[in-house]
Amino acid sequence: MTSSVREVLRLASLGMLLAAFGCDLGEAEVVSRSPDLGPAVNVSPGRDAAGLIPSDADASESPRSDGSSFAKDTREAGGKGPDVSIAADVLDVTRGEAAGVVGDGGCAGEAGGECGAVGLVLTDDFEDGAAGWMSTGIAWEVTDDPSSTTPNSVLAPTGPAASSVYFSAGAWQDMTVEVRVRVASFGQASSANRAEIYARYQDAGHFYAVSLRADAKLDLRRNSSSFGHVIDVAVAENEWHTLKIKVSGPQDNVAVEGYLDGTLLAAATDTDGSLPSAVGTVGVGVYGETMAVFDDVTVSSP
């Protein structure tokens, strides 16, 4: 075979090969994808059939991109309900967006119909246990509310002590937290005995709180210390009341508001950058000799 014939055959083969590739590329299917929000963070069912939330003293810590950390060994009460999952973009607290509601309360019946439309990021009434919650100090449990004439589950510490319980799978910057609380016993009339709710909770020593105190006062707390005005309130034992705390603003200029039964009573601004991070989660707690139960947690992040 002459060289010219071989060249013609080589060029012909190359042309067929290119044509074949051109056909494959032309028939490639373009798949339209929705934005990738990342995997959901799943909280497994409780591991204690008695419904106890053990202390997190041995929980390992997981660093976050903002420098804070939350325990990743998420232990919760009961195992009575389904797994709780929280979409990864709910954890993007800087955007002020709500991807949906987690917890067993849901957002059915709320104005607007969509969770994101009303800004809710968490609801929990503890009827299906306390998946996703972790305690500090002593154990907490989901128990029946003895003050209710109809079945109602509440979250409570197992004894009087300085202890808190927080939602381990969430973190937000601007947030409004509302919780119903009934103090069974304050103990002695002292500011050291109190029931409280937390916003931007980062650990047992870093948070903002609204506290009901045994000396008939309500105050705001920052990292366990009172700040702003202290307000006289008429709150008796074994009464249900609603506490609400609202925090907003960057780390060095945080506006904090405290409400009792829907009325704004205390407000202050933290310009000291007292918390190590601008974000945190939600929690409730007791201090001193106080015994209390908590119910109907709602968190919104506008």
C-alpha cells in the first residue's frame, strides 16, 4: 500500500472518530439541579427508655466555622418519637432565613402556611420526647404535667441544681425564643433561685437569658450575671407563665429584650462583645433550689 493511500485511510478513520464523539456530546442530557443545601443533620432517637437526658459531661465537641463549638454527641430523651432532622441551611444563621421548622410541634396552622413565611425555625411541645436536646449538670426528663387535667408532656430537671438543657442541632444569630414555664418551687426567696430561658446559648457560661427569680424579680442575664434593669413581677409558684427573649445585632452590639406573658419588661444593649460568638442555640434552665417544668418552645429567626 502506498503512503498516499495510507494517509487517505488515516484521515478517514480520524473523521469517523470525531463524528462519533460529536454525536455523543450532542446527545448529552443537561440535568437541572436545585441549589445544594448540603446534607441534613440527623438526630437519632433517644437511647434511654426511661426518658432521661444524661449530662453532657463526656460529650465530644465539634468546632464550628465561626469559632464556637457545640457538642456533637447529641443525647436526648425518651426515644418516643421519630428522628428529628434539621436542614443544613437552617444552621446558616447569618442569612436570617428559615428553611423550615424542626421538632415535634411543626408549624401547621400558623399564619402564612409556610414555615419560612413566619420565620419559625424550631417548635417543640415534647409530646414525642425531647429528640435533639442535651443537658448540662444533672439529667432532665420528659414527664407528665401533674397540673394538667388532660395528658400533657413537659421537660423538667430531675432535681434542684444549677442545670440547663439546650437544643444541640441548631444555631442562629437574630432570634426570638418563647417558652411556657411553671415553677413548682422556688426554694428560698433569693436571686440565686431562678428559672430561665436562653438565646444565643453557646455553653453553660455563655448565653443571654430572661430569668424569673425567687425574690419576685425578672431580669436579663449575660453569661450568668444580671445586666440591665431588674423588674418587680407578681409570679407565684405553680402558675403557668410565658417567658420570651429576643436578641438581635452583631456580636459587639446586641439588643436584648425580655418579656413576661407577652409584655416587654426589660431591655438592654450589650456592646462589650461578651459572648465568644455571634451565634448560639436555644435552651432553658434552673438555678439554685428551683424546680420548674417547661413546655411549648418556639424559636423564630427573622
